[in-house]
Amino acid sequence: MSLFDRLRRFPQESEVKAIADQVASRARHDVWQRVCGRVAAMGTNEARGYIRARAKAVVAREIEIALAQTRRVRNVMRERVTELANELVVRAVVSQSRVMQPVVEPVRRAV
């Protein structure tokens, strides 16, 4: 890839990141509502996979809305927006689930 190609691609990548951030912030709540009851009992890797599977439809819907509003993004960039938005949503929801995870108090008994 030449220097010119890299310079031409940079504005597109920043636009992709901005759209992915927008999509992720809009999808985060709906994804959390879908998974909040189940992920507390899961390990981190299991929760990531579960969240990724449940987030796919929500993120796809939000991407369609965002891309309808922003016609500058070509279909070639759609895959990158989808990947990035999915990863952002998964990270956010996993971290939220770990913060919201109930702490189990140890049972104290008199000795």
C-alpha cells in the first residue's frame, strides 16, 4: 500500500470509528436488557460469547439506522463498522455485567 493510499484511507477509518461509537452507544442499553439476567452467573469468556450472540441483531438494526442517516459510508466500510461496533458493545456490556455482579457475602457463624 502506498503512502497516498494510506492517507486517503485515514479519514474513512476515523469516520468508521465515529459511526461505530454512535452505534455502540445506541445499542448498549438494548443489549444489556437482553442479557442482564443470564450473564451474572457466567464466566468472562462465556459471557462474551453470549453477549456477542445476543448483540448481533441489535447492532445490525442500529447500523442500518446510522447508515441511512450517513450516506457517505460505502458498503465496503459496513463490515468494518459492524466489527468495531460489535466489539465495543461486547466490551461495554461485559464490563457493566462485572460491575453489576452481586457480591455474595460469606455466611458467618458464631464459634
